[in-house]
Amino acid sequence: MNEPHSTTQSVDVLPEPDDGAKNWSQALCAQIEEQCNRTSGWIPFSEFMQMALYAPGFGYYSNDLRKFGAEGDFITAPEVSPLFAQCIARQVMDILSDMDNPVVLEFGAGSGVMAADMLLELEQLNTLPEQYLILELSASLKQRQQDTIKNKAAHLLDRVVWLEALPEEKFNGVVVANEVLDAMPVESFKISGDVVESLYVYCRDSELASEYKPATDSVTAIVRTIEERVETHLPDGYCSEFNPAIAGWLQSIAATLEQGMVLLIDYGYAAAEYYHEERQTGTLMCHYQHRAHADPLWYPGLQDITAFVDFTDVAYSAVDAGFDVSGYTSQAMFLMGAGLDELHQREVTDEVKKQVMLAQQIKTLTLPSEMGERFKVMALTKNYDEPLRGFIMQDLRGRL
């Protein structure tokens, strides 16, 4: 999760973490060093990224450091304006109203603001789900989500259930994942002549470092598949990444979702644009206190590490898992299709300050230079064939 439109900076100009935060990071680095020593001194970048973000107690999404909002490292769309979650709720309403005893499952609910705003809007629409499930592994984020929902929608808190794994029983309804895919660990690769190399992390003199080494056969096969999809040979020296977990993640959701929709909102591209020959350094990005930079080894555990989403790969993996790809468009077009203009009119008042603020929120959500074009929305459906309102204004599935 991050602000992909932030200006990339050198780590030399980043704010220096305090001593407590540094000690936190050093403890995580010690765990990473131990893991390296257990595996001949090296670990794949994807394993490092998994530990940096999710190691219990010390990983970025597992520790108690503030991440979301002005006091954190990035701002997500639900925190820009409640209009975002209200538009999502309009699309969700259509699905829930066609089902008996439906539920909503949100992956990684962040600060909890989207859950609260969606529940309030679904209540307005008389389409509250039987349960609103939140799959959250971080104890600190779970507490923050509970506090947010108590503050914004206390009377609906009893509908919210926190999970640490997907439900064991199948359910009907909607799965929502806003800025989840970009935080999944990626494999980083480089083209070296005719050889594919993978990025590995190791520890030297108690300092983390990285180096490209010949890739495994499985990684090489995936890179060759990427080249087939984009119908080109990636040039010598080309660096990029791919998400090795997306197929398994979608298969696990397909196994528990009987009927309904998976709604994915994230920044990313179709494969032809993702692996364009001019994007030679990939999309990997780090964020710390609203500053973007490109060094994932800088104080692990204190910064977000992300990569853009290859939505072509998501589509292939979804079909293999048994989903239909029922919609793919930009965030701006999705929000407008889902009723952004109508929701905006509902908020119109004579208060100039409020109207200026509302206009700025809409610009942030929809302008191409902000979140409007870089963020995409993809709908995957299972045993559900009704039209989806969020995709009536634009259909980009042909680009996948």
C-alpha cells in the first residue's frame, strides 16, 4: 500500500528513525540474518520481503508503528474520502441483494475506515450483510480497526467478525481487497544475456546486502511465460518482478466462495505496460513517512515495500481458479459508474469550506495525475452473471 504518485527520493534525505525504531529494525535484521544462515547464506528477495512486512511482532504490518494517514507512511483511498467506500458499497449492494444470508469479507482492512463507511452506506441502502468479516493478522491493526468502527459505526460493530484465516465453510457474498495485492511479496529478476537471474538477500558484517544470482528453473519458466504474453524478449539488463503467490491466493478464495464477487482495487498495469521495454527497473517502491524511495533494505520493518500489480497475471490466475473476469477499469471510471456524481450531490451544502474539501477529495480519487488512472479495479465473479454497475462506463478487459 502506498501513494504511487509520490516523488522518488534518495535514502539520504529520508527522516532518520529514532533509536527505538532502529532497535526494532535491528531485531528484525537479526531474524533475517538467522534465516540466511539457515539457507546457505542467501534467501530469495520474496522471502526477505515476506519477513520485512509480516514477521510476527517486527514486520512492517505486524508491529505497532503507525502506517496509515497523515501521521503514518501513506494515505489510502478510503482515508481520502468516505465517497470511495460509499461507491464500493453501491456495487456490493447489487451482489448482496441477489443472495440469501450473504457476507462481506475484507482482506487487510487497514485503519478500518473503509469497513465503517461501507457498513454505514449499506445500512442506508437496506442491504447490510449478515456478517462483515475482516481477515487481519496484525493484532495492532485489528485493535485500530475495532476502535475506528466503534467511533464511526458503534451500532454495527456486532456484525463485524475478525478472522486470521479464510472461513472453513463456504459462503456467498463479496470479497474486497483494497491495496492488498501490492503488499504481497514479489520475486525480483534480471535479464542477463540469455540467462534469468533472481535477486537474493544476504548478510555481510551484520549488514544486509543483495545480489543477483542464476534463477531457479521455476523462476526462469515464469519469466519466459511473461515474455510470451507480452510477445517480446526482455532486453539485457532488464529488471522487474512478479507475484509468485497470486495464483494460490485466488485458488484459496475460490475454494471458499460459493457464489459472488471478488473486488480488487490496486495500482497496476496490464502485462504489456508492466513489462514495457522502457520500464527497465521494475516497479518496486518503498515508502516511509510519505516519502518514496527504491531501497528495500533500508531499515526493514520501518517502511512499506510494494510493487505494482500485473493485472494480466491476475486475470490468468483467476480463470485457472474458476473465476470469470467480469470487469476491469480505472478507479475513476469505476467510481463514476458506481454513482460518485450522485453521492457528491448528496453532500452538496452552502458551506464553502466543505465544498472545496469535497472537490479536492474527488480530484484525488479520480484525476489521472492522482489515483484515478494508476489505480485499477477488477471484478472476479463465481456463479454470478448479472451486470456490474462499476464497469458500465469503461471496459479495459481487452487490454489484458
